[in-house]
Amino acid sequence: MAAPAVYAPENLPAITDAAHAVNPWVALAYLASGVLFILALRGLSHPSTSRAGNRYGMIGMAIAVVTTLLTHEIASLPEILIAIAIGGGIGFVIAQRIAMTAMPQLVAAFHSLVGMAAVLVGAAAYLNPEAFGIVDTASDAAYAPGGTPILLQSAIELGLGVAIGAITFSGSVIAFLKLNGNMGGKPILLPARHLINLGTLAAILGLVGYFTFDQSPWVFWTIAALAFLIGFLLIIPIGGADMPVVVSMLNSYSGWAAAAMGFTLHNTAMIITGALVGSSGAILSYIMCRAMNRSFLSVIAGGFGAEAIPGGEAKEQRPFKQGSAEDAAFILEQAEKVIIIPGYGMAVAQAQHALREMADKLKAKGVEVKYAIHPVAGRMPGHMNVLLAEAQVPYDEVFELEDINSEFAQADVAFIIGANDVVNPAAKTDKASPIYGMPVFDVDKAKQVFFIKRSMGGVGYAGVDNDVFYMEQTMMLLADAKKMVEDIVKALD
Amino acid sequence: MDFISILSIFVLACFVGYYVVWSVTPALHTPLMAVTNAISSVIIVGALIAAAAAEVPGAKWLGLAAIVLASINIFGGFAVTARMLKMYRKKER
């Protein structure tokens, strides 16, 4: 960090009464924190640089906070420090205690906080526009609260910022409840929901426009209330399987909310960050949609998985082969190359540690073990990778779909644990299938397929039967994933 | 700063974000979301401005509440990212 002396308040123009007067040092400090945030994301291009990147992010945040505190006349420093200590303490404890399987919920909860913070900041700016330097001094104050009308451009930014923040908040709360299991994963479909949503959206935009010339409290609070409502309405019809897209999308929204507030405050750090986070979330949503061969619009429209058929009723039971842990262990020992395909079921069963133990045993016997991760495995992007990393699986044994898919032809065993739709060949062949066109693993090319599944009854989120169950070379291992893997480990001794 | 300069920064930052995020390895997409969460709480800057000004008590309290929420995110986001990144290790050879 630069020498703090230059930020001393007496060297600066009084920012409080002219927030947009740019002091070059202050502007540079915010720019520096923006650049550090870019470096934080840049570091994530490889695990070896990622930790340094995270530290850049922390430094950037420290610069932004310290700069703000040093350049404003602070009437209530103790309260502010207490607020930071309370929040920081809560955040730190949560971060240390949270289970890695619960990361999707945690991220959704964090998104909701960014959204709420944006709403609160927007409301504060509305109540005290002078502090934010967004007062329109040229205008007469006939209609504004307290006789201080907000600049036209700032009013639009403020309205949009509050609306995006509120959508992020209520949407993330619903996503959290669904991911955390407090609310069923099944989509909830209201009649005429598209009409209701579009109407609400139009009303919000209309009110933001109206807010520029009537800044009475009811306009502001109605914008916020409608935005809270639409965030709720947008997420309830989206099913559990689409949660990776939803979490990424809300990630993006939280960025745009920060950017909108950055426009209001003319703050480069906030604008750069908002743009980074906004595009990050958008790209992740795109990657998730592509990996499911669904359009973003169809995910947002919701309802996917609503018509899932419950456990194969009125369907003929096709013959399949069932094996025991001992059978599986025997074949695994003989194999030269094993590719493990983990899915959300592995996370639910907490089987990742047992799985790594199994892989260690096999490696000790000279078997080559690799892990294959589908982009939509788990409930958020990269979720499986974190769980495997937690179980101390080295990251250079973990491969992405496109990097490993050609290797199944040389694999002796494809070991599927807790995954289903991502190995379903119907995605390649059956045009009528709801998952048609989704890129899937070519497990049918492996000499032998092991499929760990709780029972034959359940089907994947897409609610479709999977031909892999009934293939000649498939052995179904029907049990709890953790129990089954532990039994295989025992049998390998 | 006038609106156009701000807009320029914003548009260019979107492009920077686009290229930087595409270069993030998919294995680190969860840490990416956690850290973007932490940095989007730079909105704390607005909360600090609101809390620092004493003349409107309502705005001050809203600001303080926003500081608490943003701090949960900042500390929680960076800490959980650090915790995750610590787990990624190479094969020992």
C-alpha cells in the first residue's frame, strides 16, 4: 500500500459536500484496488497462482475501505468499526465452519447479502443524497423529500441499483432455501407466471423512469418492493437441477448491483468490480447452459424437471446385472486404467474421502486412476473439484469433460458414483429425450462400467431412464455410495 | 468524472472481465464464485459513506446495517476462498 499520509483529510478537498470532486490520489487508490481485483481473478487461472490472487483481492479491499474512511469526515468511527467487527466475525466463523458440500448454499446466502447491502446503500443514498454528492443543485426542490432532489442520472442509477440489489436478495434467498433443502427442489409453477413477471419487470422500469421527476418515498419503496417480489417469482419456478445456472446468474446480478452503485458514487473500484463480477457470473451461466444444451432463456423460464416421471411406473423392468463390492474390487484390481465419474450423489453421500482411499489403494497396485468431471456435476460450477480437493485428490488427476472423453476407449473401468444424466447415451442418440444434445461422457466405450446407485428406482434430475444401466458390460452396485466405496476399499486389502 | 468517462471504465472492465474469467480453470469455478462474492462487497464503500454522514440518522443506520452485511461477505468470502484454495494440491512425486 502507498504511504497513507497522502490520504490525510486535511490534504483533500472536502469530499462530503462535493463527492464528485476528484482528488487524483483518491481516484488512484480506487483504481489500484480495481486492478488488484482483476489480478485476484487472474490468479485463478491456475491453482498454483490462485492463493496469491486471493491475497491481491484482500489487499484491494483493504485499500478501498481505508481510502473511503480516510477521505470522508466520519462522525461515527466507533460504530463503523463495531459494524465491521460484527460482520467480519460472523463471516469468518461461517467460512471456517461450513462443510464443503454446503458451498452452493453458502454462496447463495452470500449473494443475498450483497443484494441486501446494495438495497440498504441505495436507500441510504435516497434518504441522504447530500452525503453521496448526488444532489441536483440547479433544480427547484418542490417535490423531493427534504428539499434535495437527486440528479436525473443518479436517480436512474440509484433506482436500477436498488432494483437489481433487491432481485439479487430475494432470488438468492429462494436459491438458498432450495439448495439447503428447506424448500423442495421441484419447480413451483404459478399460472400466467410469464405475464406476471413481464408485467412486474415493466412496472419496475416504468417506476425507475418516473422516479427521475417524482422522488416521493412511495416511488422509491415501490421499486424496491416490486424488485423483491420479482426476484422471488423468478426463482421459484426453477428446479433443483438448474440451480448451477441460477447461482451463477445471481452471482452476475450481485455484480451488476455493485456496478450500478459504483455509477451513483462515481467510484472506479466499484465499477470495475461490478463489471468483473457481472461478466464472471454471466460466463459461468453460459458455460452451465452449454453443458446442459439448454438456452439461458429456457432455464430462466423455469419448469424444467416438473414433469419428471416418478420411478419408472408402467415401464417394463429391463434386465440388468448387479454386483457386490467384492466383485467390483476384484475387477478394479485387475484393471490398468480406471476413470472415476463423480456426481452430486457423491456429495450427498459424503463419499469423496472413501473414494480417494479407494483410488490410493488402486494406485498402490499400479492402476492408473483419473477423475472425470462434467461441467454441471454438483450444484454449482466446480463443486466436484472442491470436494475432491478436500478429500486430498491431487488436481492433476482431475480432468474436464473435453479433455478426458476420448480416453474411455482405453479405459478398463468407468466408475460412476452419484452421477446419472451426464453419462446417459440418450443425450447423443434420442432426439425425444429432454437431455438430447447435452455433452456426455462416452462411458459405453469403456470395457467395464460400474454404476453406484442407491436403487434402480430413482432416475436423474431430467427424469429419464439411462441405457447404461442395462448394457452388457455394466455392473450395478446398488447401495449408499459411501458404504459401497468403503466396502470396496475393505475388499481391496 | 463525467458520465462518459465512467461508462468507458465500465465497458472496458466488462471486456477485461470477459477475458480474465474465460482464462479461469474450470476446476476453480467454485472459488471463483466465492471470491467474486467477496469483491462485489466493495459496495461497502457506499455503506461507509452513508454511515459516516451523521446528519440523517435513518441513512446512517441503514449504512451501518449494510456495513455488517458487506463485512460478513468480505471476511467470509475471502476466508472461505482461502480455505478452498489451500486444499488444491499437486500429486506428490
